[in-house]
Amino acid sequence: MDLLEKIKVAKEYISKYYAKKLDVAVILGTGLGSLVNEIENKIIIKYKDIPEFPVSTVAGHVGELIIGDLNGKKVIALNGRFHFYEGYAMEQVTFPVRVIKALGVEKIIVSNAAGGMNPEFEAGDLMIITDHINMIGVNPLIGRNYEELGPRFPDMSNAYDKNLSNVVEKCAEKLNIKVQKGVYLAVSGPTYETPAELRMMRLIGGDAVGMSTVPEVIVANHMGMKVIGISCITDMALADNLEPLDHSRVVETANRAMIKFVALVKETVGNM
Ligand code: HPA
């Protein structure tokens, strides 16, 4: 099967459960899955049951697609994502976004856990992603281009939609939630960064560093979707003051920030 056929079979499977209009998609990052609890009239579909869908392997990631109502909108949430460091091909990492667009969704909120490189940030902060730097080393659009999906050379001048980002900022203000704004720098992982790497990444303009999001955002832009990016700063990734880090701390801090995250996403969804 080529990519278009794979998208079609996955889409048709999901359409058997829900075939009406969907307003917005949300990809839930590490430790941020409890947004799902706010979704009403849920239809839950396990990734493993969707033809051609990959299955996630990381602790803290579930592997379910949830369709339902959130603050007056029909949402489709992806609880669990696929990372390049797990060994998936980029086509698999970005496959869910392809399927979501095929279902007719034009707007997507992508979230993640990230290390804070901007010294003004602190662990537990939320950051609206204003732009990204792709240092994963590959681009998910390398290879055959399907004109049916998007152009060979996609524009990335507004990769994180400015108007929608303004909506997030206004919602944060209304809810009295402090938000940072900044550039998300993506690496492949799975290693966390060395101090020398962090020094370079800060120097070239990164405010936060993580191992996801950018492939999905590139593919969403390829298909003309509008994107919101939200990072949860789970640890400070400062070259000159770097403490040992492990995944459990990332999950723990994300869990602490979850209440804010859930409130902000819920409000944003209602206003976009
Ligand atoms: N580096 C890379 N990825 C991350 C980090 C980090 O410090 N924190 C959470 N994800």
C-alpha cells in the first residue's frame, strides 16, 4: 500500500465510529494525557485496532484516539505519540496527523514536555511555541511527495499560526495562567543534551528543547493545517547549571503542570 491508501484505510476505520464534523485535534505530550478526562461523550479507539496505525512503546504514553466534546467543540485527541527515537520511520511518526487531516480536521494543538533553555523560564511553566528549529537531522517530507497532500516545497513562515497563538495567549490571560513564548528546538533523542550541546542550542535561538512535535508540525503545515504548539517546561536545560535528568522527573513535572495545561487547552478549544 502506498501512503495515500494507508491514510484511506485508517480514516475509513475511524469514520465507522464517527463520521461527522470535527473541529480540532489535540496531540497530548508526555504526562499531559489527563485532558482526556475533560472530554465528554467519548468514543475511544485503540491505536492497535486502527489499520496501519503504529503502536506506542514509551512509559507514560497510552495509545488511544479519543473523539468527543470539549467546551462546545468536537475534538479528536491523540493520547500517545510516536517518536523518531523509538525507531519509527518518519512516515509512521507523522501518520496520525495525515489521518486527522483526512478526517477533515483543519486545526491542531500539539503539546509536549520540553527542557527550558531560556533562563527566564522555570520548571512547570507552559510555553506557547512561536517557531521551531529542526535539529532531528531528518525531515519527514523527504522522499516522494504526494501532491494530493501538499506541495513539494511547503512554506513554513507561519508554522505556528499567529492568530491562533494569540487566542492561546488571551485565554491564558483570562485564566490568570502565566505562559512563556519561545522557539522549540527538536532533537532526535533519546539522550538528553550535554552542556556543550545546550550552549550551542541556546546560542542558535532555542528557548526549549525536546524530542517530538516538529515532525508532526511539518506534516500539518504540508497539508495546510493551522497549528498551535504548547510546551510544558519539565526541567531546566541550562548548560552552566545542568542537573542530572531522568524521564520520571519529566513525567512528574508534566503531571504537576497538567491542571494549568488542561484548563488552558480547554479554554482555547472553546475560543478557536
Ligand atoms: N531535553 C530533551 N527533551 C526533553 C527535555 C530535555 O531537557 N525535557 C523533556 N523533554
